[in-house]
Amino acid sequence: MTEKEKLFTDLRKKEIHTQRLFFLFLITLPIIGLFCIGNGAVDLSLKKIFGCIFFPYKTNTTERLIIMQIRLPRLICCMLCGGALGISGAALQGLFRNSLSDPYMTGISSGATFGAALSIFLGTGNTIIGLAGTAACAFIGAIGITLIFFCLIQSRGKKIAPGFILLAGLSINMFFSALVSLMMFLNHEKLDQIVLWTMGSLSSSCWNEVLLLLPGITVGVILLLLCAKDLDIICIDEEMAKSRGININRCRYILLSACALTVAVTSAFSGIIGFVGLIVPNAVRIITGPKHARLFVFSFIFAAAFLSICDLFARTIMPPSELPVGIITSLLGIPVFLVILFRSKN
């Protein structure tokens, strides 16, 4: 066997292995979902879960309420938010060529936190377009910061360096974090509410939130997948990308816009859930390699499963109290990531 044939065989084996892993992940995800729905303050069997989903009027009213109005929408919100953070983290790590980048480094989280803190500070409790006042203000804050971020990038002219994007995002993040700290200092009575929101939680999930999350995350994910091949070439060599007719700045704008949209929507509903967008893409990259189309899909599925498990721990580890899920993602995520990192030969 020649060297080229051997290389081709190795690549083919790796491709088959990756495809098997993909189907394994797809099978595992609904199993994790059923496990999360069945466990909690009230344990429910598989028979009861399927009965409530497929034959709702033939089941117990209380069990139907628990599954259909509390646990199922919460699980879907978990998977959507987790997947959005995972795929956004993978995209930004590729864009900045920095494995320590995460969805919150562009300053979007600080905008969402500022909007939520301002809502709590002013006592806004009314519903706005179907959202709670705090969630609506968080979304507006995140979008507002995104517009400021793009204005800063635009001021640099035609050439957009990844380093400038990263530093601009960090600067915005620090400035608005300082404003949030000022609000917390000025109003000690609402300090607990603001701190709790920044820890991240999915306890208020409902079908209304699912319907509002779905469009934004779907659009963001589609845009990221469409840019995946171009991002592969840009990461290899920018001159090669230009020679192939790829508009590098346009690709970066699309990637940033998609990430901004998904993170803004996610932050508005769940608060700040750290480490999902940092840990998951790095762990998945060890399995799938650097090809972004594959990395994006695996990151979405893996992050969805990871956040669902973390949320299950958050609501069951200290009954009847419920921990913020952001604490669990940090406690579980970092040790798992370190184990994967040290076991990897590369």
C-alpha cells in the first residue's frame, strides 16, 4: 500500500468513526431528554411520560401538568439554549483562532446583564410582547450592545482584525459590567435578584419562551452552518480564502451577527450560563477535528445534552430548593474538560 493510499484509508476510517459518533449522539440525546423529564421532585415512569405526550386526556391531570407544562418546555429550552451557546462558542473560537474564546467575549452578556439589572433596579414587572419585563430588557440590552460593537468594528474601515474584535468586545464587557456593579451598589435591596439572574436559571421556562427562542436560534444556527466551509478556508490562510473569492469581512460579519442573535436570545431567557460555550467546543474538537461544519453540529448536540444534565442536577441536588444552573455548569464542566484535555494525545 502506497503512502497516499494509506492516508486515504486513514481518513476514510476517521470519517466512518465520526459518522458513527454522530448517530450515537443523536440516539443518546432523546434518552437524556426522557431521563430528565422522568426525574425530579416527582419521579415518573417511561409509560407515564409517553402516555402524557401521546394520550394526554387518558392520564392523570397532575402528571400531565408536570410533564406537559413544566418539564417538557423546560427541557426544550435547555436544549435550545445549550445548543446555541455550544455552536456560538465553536464559531467564535474559529473566528478568533483562539480556543479560549466563548460566546460572552463579544460583550453581549454584559448588555443582557445591564438590561436585566436596569429592569430589576427600576422595578419593571410588566409583560412586553409576551416576555417578562426583565427578559425583554435583557434582550434589548444585548441587541443594543451588539449594535455598538458593530459600530466600533465599522469605524476600523475595510480591514477587520480578529484581535481588534476580541479587545473591543472585552472593553464593552468591562464597561457595562462596571455599570451593573454601580446599580448593585446603589440598591442593596435588589442586590440578590441581580446576582441570581447573573448565575443563570431556566426555572421560568414555558411554551411561550420555547416559541420565542426557536426562531432566533434557528436563524443563527442556519447562518453559522452556511459559513462553516468559508471559515475552514479562512482559518487555514486568509490569502487562499481571498484567491477563492471569499469575502472575509462579510463572512466575519455574518458569523458575529449569528452568534450575537443566538446569545442575545439565550441570555434574555436564561441569564448568564458560563463555560458551556467554552468547554463543549474544545471537548468536541478532540473527537471531530477542526472541520467547522462537523464541529458546529456536534457542539450543538453535545451542549444541548450537557446543559440538560446540568439543569437536572440543579433542580434535584438540593430539594426542594433549586440551584442556579450556571453554578452546576461550572462545577461539572471544568473537571470533565480537564479530564478530556489530559487524556488527549494531541
